Amino acid sequence: SSELTQDPAVSVALGQTVRITCQGDSLRSYYASWYQQKPGQAPVLVIYGKNNRPSGIPDRFSGSSSGNTASLTITGAQAEDEADYYCNSRDSSGNHRVVFGGGTKLTVL
Amino acid sequence: QVQLVQSGAEVKKPGASVKVSCKASGYTFTGYYMHWVRQAPGQGLEWMGWINPNSGGTNYAQKFQGRVTMTRDTSISTAYMELSRLRSDDTAVYYCARNVRIAAAGINWFDPWGQGTLVTVSS
């Protein structure tokens, strides 16, 4: 399959925990990676693999996966976490292509 | 540091072609596939394809087959994406992104991304 599905919008109160999910058949074979995008900026990698954070990404960001669903969790959301979040993985159809989720707009209240 | 720097904004008429460049620095250019992703105004990320800078091999999304050409010049560590027969709905920010993968573990990610190149198609 070549689709990853994300909720269009999620909100969280300042300091609370939020989970953003991504569903797709390809996630049964490949790990998702997650990207944060703020208005007018390029996407930035926040999580890759099982649960790896690039240098400079706060440890309040974590990732997990089960079956066909990958999740990005922000524990203790901050105002600066308000952004669009995209998941991504290899396409599992064997054509060496890539798919992105439709993105989730996170609002921090 | 690892960095991708893209060419500047372009304005094109419908039916024309555009070629966007992406200059890599801080790493071995031929060691990582380069992908291109675009984002229409207010929309999500759309994968376009990749180029293997070592071999020049390419793989394009079905949607862009026949209209997109990805090339590279290893002597200057630069990748290119050319899109032809432009339409108004090709108006978007085009990004290059370095792909890193651990194939045996099913792990794949994009880091870094270029700053983006706005291509506007308008008559």
C-alpha cells in the first residue's frame, strides 16, 4: 500500500502529553520517521527508527510503533511545539518509493 | 556541518520547464540518495522521486513520470530536479532532502532538508 493516514488536527494543553498517530500497511515492514514543520520553514527530523532523536531534539519527543500504527508522543508539550507534523516511511509495495502522511496540525493551548 | 543549499525562487509560465539545484556540503555526496519533495501552498508534503548520486539511477513517483528528470553533477556535489510542461498546480515549494537508511533494519529518514525553492507557475 502507498498511503499513510494522520489525523488532520490535534490540540494539547500546555505542559500536557499528546500523541500523534500515523497508520498504514507499510508500517508493518518499515519504521516511520517524523518531521516537524513550522510556517515558512523546511521540515526538521524529530524521530527516526524505533525511537531515535537527532542531536538537538528535546527528549520530550519520543516515538513508538505497533502493527500498522506509528506514534509520535510529546510529553510536556511546549508552546514552541505548535507546528505541523508529518510521518514518512518506505512504500512496502517493493518499488523503492516513499510515502508521507497528510500531516497533523498540532495546536498548543 | 551537513547542509543542502537550493537555488532561488522561480516564476514560470504554463508549459515551460524549471530546473532547481541542490548543492550538498559537509558529507560525501555520492554516499546518500537525494530525494525531492514538494509542498503546494497550504498543503502537505508530496514525494517526487530520488536520484542515486553515485550511479545516476533514478526512481520517480508515478504522478510525475514523463515530466520530471533528476540529475546530478558529482564534480560540484549538486543535484538537480527539472520539471517540464508546468501547470498552475505545480506552484509549490520544492525541497531536496538527503536520505539516510539502514536497509536491513527497515529504517529510513531524511536529514537534512534544503531550505526550499518556491516555483510559481502563472501566466
